Amino acid sequence: MPLAFDNAFARLGEGFFTRVTPTPLLNPSLGLKSPDAAALIGLDLQHPDTLALMGGQVMPVGSDPLAQVYAGHQFGGFSPRLGDGRGLLIGEVAGWDLHLKGAGKTPYSRFGDGRAVVRSTVREFIASEYLAAVGVPTTRAAVMAVSDTPVQRERVEKGASLLRLARTHLRFGHFEYFKTQGKTAELAALVDHALARFDLAPGDSPALALFRHALHSNAALVAQWQGLGFCHGVMNTDNTSIVGDTIDFGPFGFMDAHDAEHVCNHSDHQGRYRFENQPGVMKWNLACLAEALVPLAGIEPLRMALDEFDEAFRTAYRDVLHRRLGPVSDGLMLGWLALLETGADHTLAYRYQAEYRGRKDGHYERLVSLFDTKHREGLDRWLARLADEVPDFDARASALVATNPRRVPRNWICQRIIDWAEAGDWASAQAACDALFAPFDKADPQWDQPPPESLRHLAVSCSS
Ligand code: AMP
Ligand code: MG
């Protein structure tokens, strides 16, 4: 069935984008696929039209490919004009933006080649579909393709493309762009467009309504990241979604050993986007968004709304911890966070405490093995207090194994999948992805592990 396009963003008019057609890839073929994401828009992954779309050869009937213009604060500094440098909004289907990443140069490519390579595309595919699987708001990845187009990075790599689906591609940077251009009418049109798309009541001040939605959804999002040990890596305002979805996966990382100071992006020399900074950075980004909306909503209402962030984050993080630990007291919750800070494996520590049923069946030994012996006493004290609060460990465990994943896309796992993808072994790559995307199901000794020593310090840096 053909895709039913309704391109509301394109109807905003020329000032918001430049129409661009993709530059075709040579000899494309499909790689990783997500039938769940494809189903959201009724995309037939087997149909030849899907391959033609992924290769940038033939755009679907009803699409209207364009590159959006936006600005953004990158590592704290303002870039007045960024935009889609290597991806195109193809159109909107069933409330989803279709975005073809790696589609060639656009007027916003600056010094870039407009391309994406296999490793970055595979990483985005994995992270987006994994986050969706564990219930964290995110853009989706329906399918990726690989080609014979040579792309120069440190070495020559194969050009790849990804079909990203998003509830919207509007970033904080869109609003910053029109504010700094002094284009208040366009700014207001963008606010109205976003509110209509999300069926949000405009109230007395549409810009304030949108801001508060962005604030609360992004506070909840970053709380989920903290619970999962997810580091975004490049939390620039052009990579921050107006509706609180995780967007733009580059050098992201799921932590192995818990480390509040973990920096997943090797290009982030100051550690601006280190794990513990993510909530504060989100608030900083929201302050940028507030500033962009001042011409529409006035300073004071936005300042008051921004003050809601700390409480919104705290409440959301508490909710996340209650889902991971059960309805424990604040004392136990804080005690758990202190235990994690000792450097236990983030994912396994959560999972093993969820499975813990007292000192039988090896549960205690497995949990205790994650902690250095000098923290064993602390863990024992915590478990004793937990036993005081929990009437029935079996009931607790059966609830909590559904909220504490066995595995996350650790860098070493992503790298294995990339190696298979680059070698053209899509069956192995897809099987590993499928195991990752069912992280609550049966144990899988191959993937439910911390990194092997040799893969402990894989380096990942900015856009590729
Ligand atoms: P990022 O922080 O990776 O989301 O990218 C920041 C900006 O650089 C965006 O405007 C991207 O479109 C652009 N960009 C990243 N990689 C490329 C590339 N290979 N070619 C053109 N533009 C790019
Ligand atoms: Mg970006």
C-alpha cells in the first residue's frame, strides 16, 4: 500500500526549509530492519519502492523532500545557522516524520559530505530501537541501507542511510534560529504548528504552553536516561527535541560500571555532557529555548516556568527509581544510589537486585559479586533494610524483572554488530539486535555481560 503523506511542515513555506532531492547511493541494499517501527507508518520492507527510497533513487509519491533550517548551542557556543546537513525530511505519514539520513549534501552541509557510514547508522539503529523497547521516548529507526558509495572518514567507508521516524524533528534550535533572525511571525507559526501537531491546548499564551510541554517532557526523559545509565553524548540544543524524545544518536553510551563522571564522547574534552551533568544541561538547554520564546511569551512567565524544572526532574527520577526498585522508602533509594556509586555494573546491579529473593538460589552471590569486597558490608546492610520493607520477595521479583532489563547496547555489543554489518553478515547482526530489543525475556549469556577486558575502553567521538 502506498504511504499516505500529509506534509504539514512543508506547508509552513519556504522560509523554514530548502527543498532538496537526495543524491542517490550506488548499488544500495537493505541492512538492519525494524518491523515494529516500519509498521508505525505501514512501510512494506520487502517492497522494491522501500529500497528505492533508502537509496535515494525514487522518492515516494506524495513525499516532499526538504532540509530544515535551524540553529543551536553546540558545547555552549551558539551556531546561528545549522540545519539538516545530511538528512532530509521526506514527508509525514500517520503522525510520523520520515527522515532519510545520509541522503547527500544540502545547503546546510557546511564542510560535510552529507553522508553517513555503516557504523554510525548501525549505532543509531540499535539505540533508537532499544530505547523504544524499554519504553524511553525516542525517535525510531525503521530500516537502514548500505551501498557502494565510498565515503571518506579516517579510512574510506561505505555510505549508508537510515530511515528515521520521529513524532517531530523540531528541535530547540529551530526556535533559536527564528528568534535570532528577528522573525517573530515565523516563530509564532512554528509554535502553532507544534501545538497543532501534538494536540496541545494553546491557552492564553501558545509559546508558554509549548515551553511547559517541552520542559516537563524533557525532564521526564532525562530522568529515564539517568535510570538506565544512558549518556546522550551531544546534548546540544540542536539535538534536543521539542517533545522530549531522544534524538540524534552519535557518540552515545550505555554505562558499564556506574560512574557519575562518565563521558561517553571522546570529543567532549571538558566533560560538559558527562553523565551526572545531563539533568543540569537539559535545564540549560531549556533556558535557551525560553530565551528564544521571549518575543512571544515575555520574560517573566518563561522564567517562572523554567523554575519548575528541578521539581519536575526530581519527581520523574523518583518515579523511575520506584519502577526499578519497587515502592521503597527514600532512605533505601538513596542507599541504593550510593551503592551504585561504588562502581558496580549499572545494568547488572539493577537486574540482580530485582531478581534477589534472599540468600537462596545464588541470588545473593550474583549480586555481591558486582561489588568490591570493601563495599560488601554496605550491601549487606542495604539488603537487610530491604528485607524489612519487602513482605514478599517472590512477588517483588516477578514485578521488577519486567522493569529492569538484562542487557543494554553496551559499546562492545554495538561494536560486534558493526563488525558483522561491515562484513555483510546481516543475519548475525540482526539476530543480535533482536536479542537486544527483547531485553526482559530469556537470559542470553552472550550479551548479558560486562565488556570483555579488551573491549572495555572503546572510543566513540562526534558525528560520523
Ligand atoms: P550532530 O551534532 O551530529 O547532530 O550534527 C551537527 C550538524 O552537523 C547538523 O547540522 C548536521 O546536519 C551536520 N552534519 C553532521 N555530519 C554531517 C555530514 N557528514 N555532512 C553534512 N553535515 C553534517
Ligand atoms: Mg544533530
